[in-house]
Amino acid sequence: MHTKTPDGDIGASVPAARQPGSQEIDVPRIVSDTEQGFACHAVLPTYQELAALERRLRRHIRQLVPVVEAQAAAMDPAWMGHATRRSLLARAAQTLAQGPGDGLLSAAEHVCALARVCRALLGSCS
């Protein structure tokens, strides 16, 4: 299965995770949510908006991780692409383990970190 963005942007063709019950990856929504995540530093949204965006970004990351894991598993461990994907997966796990913090600014920074991981995962899937 492949999902394409209408304009062929980053992640133009992303295979869906090959696990029972896996869902199609909504690339345009992921791109939109990551852009929203990066915009949090310009104008702070409400905490409720940040919480909703955080949930969506976490869901996107959980969808993309199995795809990147499968790619890494299929690669020669001596190849740089394998090491890059493993590093990205470790960064994703670390970012997912963190919380939004106590204030609005720390929550916005956390959402931005999730957006960076999500964009990197999506970029490695293309």
C-alpha cells in the first residue's frame, strides 16, 4: 500500500506498516500536523490545542516507526542508512517518553520536538 501527497511533497510514497490491523498512513495530515507543530514557537496556541496536536503527532510517530523499523531490518547493518534509521528510532523513542512539561512554552517545545521526529521519520520513509 502506498499513500501519496497531492503535490508530491516529502514522503510522496510511504508503505503502510505491514502488521495486522495497520492503518494507511495519511501523509498530507502528517505534513500538516508537523507544520503546525513547528508554528507553535511563532504564536503559542492554547494548551488544549497543543494537547490535541501532541496526540496526533504521537499517533503519526507510532504509525511511522514500524515502517522505519522494517526498512532498517532489511538493510545491511554495515550500511550508513541502517545506522541513520536506528538513530532516528532511538530519538523517536526518547521523544515519545518525554512529556509536555508544566507550562505552555514547554508544551510548545515538546510539540515542536515531536514534529521534528515525525518529519524525520516521514523523510526516511520516502
